[in-house]
Amino acid sequence: MAPSKRAQSQGGPFKIRAQLDEITQQNPEMSLAVAAVKVLASTVRNQHASTMTELTLRVTEASNELKKSAPKNYSILAGCEAFLKQLNHTDYHGVSVEECKERILEFEENFVTNASGYVEKISTVGANLIKDGSVILMHSYSRVVMALLQHAAQQNKRYSVIATESRPSRFGEKAVEFLSKLNVPVKLVPDSAVGFVMEKVDLVLVGAEAVVENGGLINQMGTYQIALVAKAANKPFYAVTESYKFVRMFPLSQSDVELPEHRIDAGIPSTASNYSFVSEHHVDYTPPHLVSSLITNLGVLTPSGVVHILVS
């Protein structure tokens, strides 16, 4: 069966995903949200729609295909939401489709440029929370958290970091490698040691794949339990994130954000793996009452402030 004209026009899910992969391979430090915006902008650029209604439909279809290609990747969801919001709120009255496309592509250019500036703003704001002698607990690997810590190091602040292994991804090892190059004292600990080390910690820093309407976080698996321990130990728990990751979602439980289970290589003995099912859920949900503040490009926000930004 030949592909439909609609599928041909937007390239189908495989082409959409290939575009995303190409962008991220060329720009490994680029946020997936930014990469998603660039993919949708490419869809606009290559469309020959005769009306804005048709163009909007094609971009919405491309957005849906992109989200399907990476189920429950919340960074991609955030990028798609940001682009569609701009598409639906731009004033197109009295202008041609080509002029509308130019306005949309101008948004993409500004979005990508601003995204880099956001990281700098966050680094400046967040570094003020780090005092000489601070011991920081961090989880997984976040570009924005790394930029913040690098900024603090460049200010000659003396601090040390305890990084969790962050299994099964083991992104903690990547964080240790990065911080070691900055000559920041850093120690890698197993995820199971969070309760043990918390008494030595002054603050916790984590990134976020998304921030939901009530100010809760969707982030790498293990974030929720770290937030629980930090709350019990009365230690501040900060999420470091760009405001474009604020999304219109309202999860009520962990099951609202989980992924299908599948077997992974978790480094366990083969005899054990024959009898056990090791599941890989990439993310978990941290409710807002466990989050002290959000360190963003808009400043330091309380979780309750997220909904006001989403509706503004």
C-alpha cells in the first residue's frame, strides 16, 4: 500500500525520529525540548500548505508522531507544547501563509537562542545558593545543574559534591567525570546510601525532565525517594530547570508517569537474572510539597508559582 499524501508530506514517524536523532547527535548538550522545537520548525519550513488551518494540522500531526516515537519522554513533550502554543497564539489575520511561516520560524530562532541564555541565568541565580564549604547531593546528570556547579567553581567557591550512581542509567559516573575536570571534590555513592549520607549534606540539587502544573517534578528515577529523605532530614531540595519545561500535566500517582516494564542489563549475575525481572522505569514523580524551590531562568520560584506561569 502506498503511503498517503499526508504521511508523505510530513515524512512519517521514522523520518521525524531520524531528524530528532540527527539534531541530538550533532548537538549532544542540547536539551531534547529544544531539539523537538527544531524538528517541528523543520516541518513548517518544508510544508507547502495553502491555508493556516492545513499548516496547523500538519504540525500537530508531526508533533504527535514525535511524541509517539519516544513514549513519555517529557522533555520532548515540553518542546512540542511550547511550539504548538506559539503556533496557536500567533496573530495570522491579514497575512499570507508564507508570512505566517516566517513568524513561526522566527519563534524557533528566538527559542533556541534564549535556551542558551536561560542556562546562564539559572547558573547565576543558583550559584548564589552555594556557600563556601557547602556539601551538595546531586542525582543523575543534568546539563543545567552541571552549568550551575561550573559557574560556582568559576567564582572560586569551595564546595564538594556527593553524586548518586543513578542506576540503571549510571549517569552519576558522567557527573563525577565532569566535576573532576573542574577540580571539584566529588564522591560517588550507591543510590541505597542516600539516607546514610544525607546528614552530611547542606542541600540537594536535581534537574527536571518536566515540571507539572502543581509544581511537582518528573525526573530521573530515584528523585522522589531522595526528596523524601531530604524532607525527613530537613534539608533543602532544589530543582534546577528551564521554564519551557513547565507542562500542562497533573499526575496523581507514580503510575501516571511510568513506562512499560522491560528487562535491562543491571549488572546482576546471570543466575539471578534467570529468576528475577529487573524493570527499567526512567522517571518518577516528586510531589510539590517535597520541593523547596525551583531555580529557573525566571528566578527562584515556589512550586505553587508554576501554574501562574502556565496560564500567563
